[in-house]
Amino acid sequence: MTSPERRYSQPRSAGPSAVPGSSNKVGKIRLATRFTAAAAAAFIFATTDPPAEAAPGTCEQATGFSILPSPFAPWKGTPLRVMIVTEKPLQGKISLVAPDGSVAANSSERRGGAPYFWFAEVAAPAAGTWHATLTLDHPTADCSTITRDISVSARKPDPLPVPSGAFWKVRNSWDRETESLFSAWIEKLFDAPPDQDLSWKVWHEILHDRSRNFLFNYLGRGEDNVRTGLRPDCADFVYFLRAYFAYKIGLPFGYSNCSRGANGKAPKCYQWFDMEHPEVTRPPPPPEQEIASAAITNAPPPEPPPILLPGFARPQSTGTPAAPPKVRPKRPTTFSEYLRDVGDVVHTGAARVGASDDNTDFYTVSLTQEALRPGTMYADPYGHVLMLVHRVPEMNGKPGVFLAVDAEPDGSITRKRFWRGNFLFVHDPALGSPGFKHFRPIVRNKGGSLRRLVNAEITNNPEYADFSLDQTKMSAEDFYDRMDDVMSPEPLDPVKAMTDAIASLNEQVKTRVTSVENGRQYQQKHAGEVAMPSGASIFGTSGAWEDYSTPARDFRLLIAIDVVRGFPDRVIRRAPRYAMPSGKSIADLKSELQGVLASELASRKISYMRSDGSQWTLSLKEVIDRATHFEMAYNPNDCVEVRWGASEGSEEASTCKRHAPQAQRAKMSSEYRTWFHERRWPTKT
């Protein structure tokens, strides 16, 4: 039987420039590159038989073609799934041709942009050689079809061996090919019509959905059959997605131990851990202050673990780093345990390290449609992280939009749209660098160790070349104006643009419904009060307060309310950006927008569950009118009626039976309330 190491054949392209022959040579799955003829001979997996090198001008070079079958070693006892990915906005059809020559599956539905991809599946593939073909709708003399041969075994192949001391073997490298596949996998994972509400209670619900997760049981070990119980927060979530893809495809992965930033200083990263050393994953957290003498290096941690920096328990300390007890950390035994260890170390501080710093897991990119691809991370300056999953193009005057996903402390996952109300942007030295960023590529040194590329290397690497400091030079208004231009290059219909902003606010309020309901259910199951931290720690701590309070979400909601209220004025300020109605003055347009705003807010409704389990409905206008109540509505010890701003003595509040302790209310009504009222994040506390 052909081993999994030699299962896939070479590509065959139709047209005068196609490489003849070699179609029956069997090797590992190959991805054609986008740039040079030499690179076009590279496989995503190292080949056993030397591949035929693609001639200049082939279909693959012209289209930026990549293909990924699933599982890694196809056999007749499991569905055969194939994804074809291109960088160009081509139109065409994917076909899966059975060994007997019949077309078993095909699809003309192209998704994404960019990258663009097609998907096809055969539930019970026959053993033999299959052909995955992309046939272009508009062929040229040099390019009409591209075909890959896929060998399907008659019996289940042996799983890939796992190297001793690690959870997976690095058999591929991060480059334009694998980054495109990562983007396509992310987009398919969270695919749904743009107007559909999309949310999950826990992240394993997404990964266990075979219709979404192209890599479900990709390794053939039944690795996705067991629920992990992991509940990642927003920072964990983006790392977990990157680690999961790397684990499946055999790519390097790593993460940093960073500070959160405090005392007026931005976050810094102090150590980096790669997946080839999983036994060293739980260091004491670094100090909040910068220690000038700390040695910062990208080299993997040696054994035994190096001297580490002191923990968060003494953030004011200025002493020298002390060596931790020489106790070998417990080595994780499964991939899920490894992720749990990753989650114990990473947090949002890693996403906000200064953009010019090389010692970080992310790097900033330019604000272009090409750079803002699925899998791009967004660092909110106030300690939140989201990941882009899809771009909806501008069409018929309706604004374009980027869709993103995030995880909340209660474990819920939600897809939401980019807009000023939930992608916050502000420059403050104490907060670090916010904005859109990519994972930093990880490569192998000549000596064999793994390391991350620094900013200059990314700039000069033709596979990437997308590092940019542009976002660091933008004011908040510049940033949002630029994003408007990226999402919607053509002039916008002002009414449609404002309606889209209202829809975004409505989406944000619906998300809060879920968060508050999770807190109500927690109250029902647990006696006693949730302890409330002091000062700025209300925005980020651990335990039940972190899971069920909503100060950060309510802070963002208040900003979102400001955005919607001020939208008519924004249109007037950027009048050249909009398709102004003919025959109407600026004053007429503003009056029309204010009328549409009032109508839309009154017509949109949300419902929440009161303390007794009954439903209560609010209009979006009522929510906005209660904005001042949301300055003190985040405490999970309060009943849900209070958390939705119900007036004391009203029918709505009649079912309320629980209030936060007076000591907590006193804290909330002091300086804490000022933070919300002034929309000022407490960076100095």
C-alpha cells in the first residue's frame, strides 16, 4: 500500500504552458506558489520523489493556485473533501472526478476574496486515483484548467507518527501558500450570509461542525471526536485557531509570555515558547515594568528552564529578576492540554505590544483589502481581540463591511461586523499599539531551532512584504476614515450607510443580551455574591467577575451609542465621501437622516429574560435613551432588570429580587462611573 508520505500526485495544467508528464508520480500534497518558477516546485509537504518544476507562465503561477485535500491520507472509509484556493478573483468550477471517469461532485460557487476558494466533497469515495480540477469560465490560451491527482486508499492508512517530545512534526513552512490556506480555512469555518446572526456557546461547537471545519479529523486519528472542555477568551481564541491549523497542517507555532502594561508603560514580551518544547510552557508571568537588564531573545527556551522574571504579584518592584524554583513544569500529554497551557500564558497584552518591537507574536499591516484577509487579528487598545473572517464587498450603494469573530470571557463566540462601535482605536503610550495585525511568521534557523521573523525580514520577504507602521501614524478619525474607504471605495448612499451603522449597534445589543443572560443563569445556580475587584481591574481579572460582568462590553456599547447618535453629523463632515442626493441641501439631508434614525431605532426590538424567566422587550431607542444607566449596569450581582436600566418602581423592574451590595454600588458610583461617562479608559490606575 502507498504510505501517507507518498499519497498525492503532481499537478497537471491544461494549455500550451502546462508541464507535460509527471502526472502519475506520487508524492505528498503540493501547493503551487505565486511568485517564481523555482518556488512553484515547492510542496506543502516535503516530497519523496522530486517534483517536476513548473515552467514560467503556467496556470498555477498566473492564478496563485493552491489545493488541499482532506483528510491528509484519503481512504474510501471517510469523505473526501477538497478545497482549491486562488489569489485572483477567477470564475470557474471545481470538479472531483472518480477513478472511473465520472464526475462525483462539482461546484461553481466561489467564496472568499481574497483569497478565493472553491469546495467540493464526496461522501464515500471509491479507492483509486481521483482528479480534482478547476475549470476556468474565461480560459486563455495559456490557462484553462488545472488538475491534481489524489490517491484514495482501499484501507485506512496508518496515522502520521508523532515525534517524541512534541505534539506534531513540523513538515511545512509558513509562506504565502500556507497563509492563504489558513485564511480560506478561517473563512469557511465562520461562513454564513452576512445578515445572519452567528454565535456559539463554546468553541468546540465550531470545530466539531464537519460542515464548517474542513480539517475535522484531518490527521486520521479521531483527534476531534473528544470534547476538550476548553473555554478560550478573546486572546486565547486567536492563538487557539492558529495553533489548531498549525497542528493539522504540520506548521511551526509559538507564543509569548508578555506583560499587560501598567504604570504608563505599554505591554512587553519577555519570553517566547515554540511547540517543539511543550515541556516549558508555564513560566511565572513577567513584571509589568520594563526590566532593562532582561535578555530578550527569540531562541527556544533551553532545558532546564531559564531564569524567569518575577510575577505580577509585585508590579511595583524594581528589584532584579529572581530564579524560580527548579521544578520541571508538568509536560502536557495531549494537544488539548497543550492549548490549555497556551491559554494560561497568553492574553491581550501580547496583541498590544508596540508596533516597532520585533519581540512580539504579531506585526502591524497596512489598511488595504489585500492585507486585511481572514485570519487578520485586531487589537483593541482597551484589551479585546477579534479576528477577521470575511469581507463583504460594497454593492448597489450598500456599504462594504468586514466581518470578525471574538470570544467573550463566558466562552461564547460571536460573529460581528467591523464598525466604530466595537473596533475601538486610540493611541495612548500606556495602551501599546492597537489595530490590525498578522501573526508573525515562524521559520527554522540553519541550526535547526525555530524563530520568528523580525519586521525588517518581513518587509524584505516576497512571500509577505506587508509590514507597515501606517496605523501608528493615524489619529482615530484618520483610521476610521481610511477603513471606510477600504470597505467602500465608491461613494456611499448616506441613508444606507447610517442604516448599516444602526444594524451594527443592534447586533452589539443582541450580543449583550446573551452576556447578561449567562450572568442570570449563573445567579440561579450559585448562592452568594460575586467578588468585585478594585480599580481598573474591573475590566480584566479572573473568575466569576471576569466571566459574567460586562464593564468592557458596556464601555464599548456606550461608544457605539455615541457613534449612532452622531452619524448624521459624520455624514455632513465627510460629505464628499457620500453620494449626496441631487436637489437636496446639506441641511435637508441632515434632517432626513435624523428622521430615518428615529424611525429605525423605534422599529428595532430586542428581548431579554427577566429574573422570573419572563420576557421583556425594548426598542433600540429605549436602549439608547438608557445610556446613562449603562454606566453602572455591569455588575452580575444586580438583577438583570437593573442591568438593562429598568427604572425603580416600574413594571419592568417589578420582578427584580437581587441587588449588588452597597459597598460595590459605592465603588461603581465613584470614579468608576466617571470612566464610563467620559468614555475614558483607566490607564493610570
